[in-house]
Amino acid sequence: MKKFALAIVCFLLMPVVANAQARPEDVNSIDAIIASLYDVISGAKEEARDWDRFYSLFDDDARLIFSSNETTSGFQTRTPQGYREMAEAVFTRNNFYESEISRDTEIFGNIAHIFSTYTGTRSPGDAPFLRGINSIQLAHRNERWFIETIFWQAESAEFPLPDKYLD
């Protein structure tokens, strides 16, 4: 009985990401995984996000790091599950659509670094209320791409987007 209880506890503590099966078309190329990332977090407040699809894009130990313009603490780090807990409260109260407007890509072997300039709008086609850069690190293995890290910073008066990231 103790072994059974221990097995249940271990199962419940497994990373959520490990349980998500990726759609091959979401992770078979850099273009696909980046498009899937923006697609899965975007939508109307009434639309439930597909969090299993979101998790499936990430490696088991992935991290999402936000560089805050408004706090002295600097950076907030979350797991994909922690991001969901933070974002879901915002997404259920507000329409949110994030789109890529520019990208710089560097690839070496099985790693890639993407500097993805984004805009945030309340509806597709609206003027952006938010812009910034997602620094996304990817790893390629087992015939697919995995997101390892997303480190992002929103544009501010102190940190305007450089023109070279808007092309």
C-alpha cells in the first residue's frame, strides 16, 4: 500500500509539460514552433487557451522569464505551469492577441536563438497597446524543436525598441 501511495505522489509531482503530446506540425520547424507559441496564447477572453498544446512546445525544464520595467526586483521566472497561473487571470478578463512583427534567428547545430519582436492587441488588426522582444532559445532533438527559455522585455520609455528589430 505504501508503494502505491508513493507511486501516486510521484505521478502527481511529475512536470505538467511531460504529459503533453506535441502536434508534429507545431514543432517540426522553427517557423512552426514560433507561430504555435503566438497562436496558443492569443484569443478572446471567452476563449479557453489550449494549455496542453502550450505545454507541448516546451522542454521539461523550460523557463519563462519576464524582465520587468516597473519593479526593482528585475526578473520574474516561471515554469510553463507558473506562466499559465499568472496569464490565465489576465486572459479571462481581457482579449489578448500577440503577434510577431520581426525576427532575427541564429542557429548553430541543434540550438537556435530567436529575437522575436512582438505586438500585443485587444483584437486582431487593432493598434498595439504593447510591444517588446521575446528572446527564445530552442533545442532540436528527437526530430522536433523544444522551447528551452523565453526571456522577454516589453518596450518602455526607458527601453524603446531599436529600429533594427522592427524590420
